[in-house]
Amino acid sequence: MIDPQDLRAAVQRGLITEAQAAGLAAMAEARRQAVAGVEPGEEPFVLFKGFNEIFIVIGLSILFMGWIGISAALGAEVFSPGGLDTVLVSLVTLAGLAAVQRYFTLTRRMIAPSIALAVMTALTGWVLGLAVADLVGLQELAASALSSAVIAGVMLLHYRTFRVPFDAAIIATAVFSTVWALLAGGGILPADGLGLLHLSGTGPLSVLSLVFGLLTFALAMRFDMSDPLRVSTRSTTGFWLHVVAAPAIVNTTALQLLANGQAGQLLLLVFLLVIACVAMVIDRRSFLVSGAGYAVWLIVTLFDGSALVILFLGFGLVFLGAQWDRLRSALMRALPEFPDKDRLPPYASTK
């Protein structure tokens, strides 16, 4: 907590204004309350602060759909590659979304409307990318690569302006889609979009999946370690990056193991146990849930599915959820000192 006397002295010396002093005091108090409310083993996660935010999201969604309808009526090809008219409408839409987001995100600090507006911005970037691709004569995979790159660029600018943590997940996915489209266009990866959803346990696509997952995980850890007490948006940004990273990391190993029958399914449980240990060390349930959920999806959709394996996974998640703080504390105490261990979330009471 910043000492009020220090703030008054700084104002008297002209180092800061009275408004800045009040802002610093408010921020310090908010951080103090946030830290005081964080218990060991907890992972802060808020999608909305109240039903009013849901109410506003519904209104924004209806407003956005109405604008799309008017744009289509005026000749903009919103649902298919269009020309210059679509580019202009997309730019106007982006400007309008930015103006609205400035109020709901920067002024009102609302969570759900900020996420909804981020999704609308990404969709508009997708339309803009397809329209530009159509203007320059790009087709199919080349158009997809350009559109994904436009989404990544637009959302990167969006994040730098509004600091919406959910932007990180969109940016990461758009970057992956861009790389995939470029490599598929060059004949290195399969061009089947449906096959992309299942990824692959072997070949270049599996390497791309694993490398992408590890890089995203490393970026997520960079955000996490800058805010171990998890009281800022940097931690929430790390949360969404973990949600994207875990399935990409689990994909390659899980598919290779599941291809070996029942023995592979048992090995998959062992692998997920390792993932659980990593999740406890970094104190990220989101990393474990996202990875385990993707593994279950693979078991159900690509293989006949093993009810016993799914049962064990469900039991394990429930058990970890009930005993997370105790298990993490025991694990962290058992581990030897390693670089940046002190920059991870605390595993013992700080009171």
C-alpha cells in the first residue's frame, strides 16, 4: 500500500498531480484487496461481473447483426469475398467497434462486453482479409492465409489499445491458422480443413502442433511470471494462452499413444498425470482442463472411446479440484529449487 504521506509529498513537490495521486491510491487499494482475497490454490477467473454485462452483450450482438444486415442490403458482401465496398464497410465497422469498446472497456471496465466486442472485431477482420484477398486476386488457401494474418494484425493492435486478455487466444489461433494455410498452400501440410480440426499424431502437422503449443505455453508463462499473485490483466492473458497451448501440446502425444490400443490409453493417463503435475507447478487448472478435455474429445471422436479411461479422467479432475491446494503445496515443497521458482504463484499462506 502506498503511504498517503508520500503521495501528498509528491504532489507538493510537483512530481505528480492530485488526480494522479488519487488514481495511484485507488489502484494500490484495489491491488491490496485483490491480493488479500487470493487464497493458495485459487485461480481467478471472471467472465462477467453481473447480469447487466450479459444484458449489454445481448444488445451488442443484436446491434452487430443489425449492422451486418444493413451492410449486406447496401451491397457489401459480408458472407462471401467482396470488393472495395466490403473493405470500406469493414473499416467503418472496425472504427465503430473501437469507439464502443473504448467506452465499455477503458471507461466502464466491463469484462463480458469487452470479450464480445473482441470477437466481433475478429470477425470483421476476417471479412476484411477475405475482401482484400479478393481484390488482389488470391484464392482458397492463399486467401485464408491473408485473412488469418489480417485477424492477427487487427487483434494485436486491439490488444495494444484495449488490453483485453481474450485477444491473446484469438491472436494465437490466427497465427496458427496463417502458418497452416501457408504450409498447406506449399504442399507441406494437408489442405483438408476438417482434417485440421483433428490435427495429426505424425508428420509435419504434428510438429507444427507441438511447436506452436510449446511456444504459446512459453508466452503464457512469461505473462504469468510477471504477475504471480494474479491481480492484473497480464495473468488473465496468460490464462487464455494456456487454454490454447494445452490442446496443441497434448495433440501429438495423445494421438500417437491412442493409436496403440488399450496400452496406449493407459500410457495416455500417465501422460496426462505428467500434464497435471505441470499444471499444479504453474498453478493453472485451465492448462490441465483444456488438455484433458481435448484428449477426451480425441478418444470419443477419432477412436471408439474407452469409458474406463474417461471415467478415470473425470475422477482425477474431481479429486484434483477438491485437493488442489494441498497437493500443489506438497509437490512444490518436494521439488528442489529451480530457476524462477519464486516467481510462480505462492503455494503457502502469505498471511
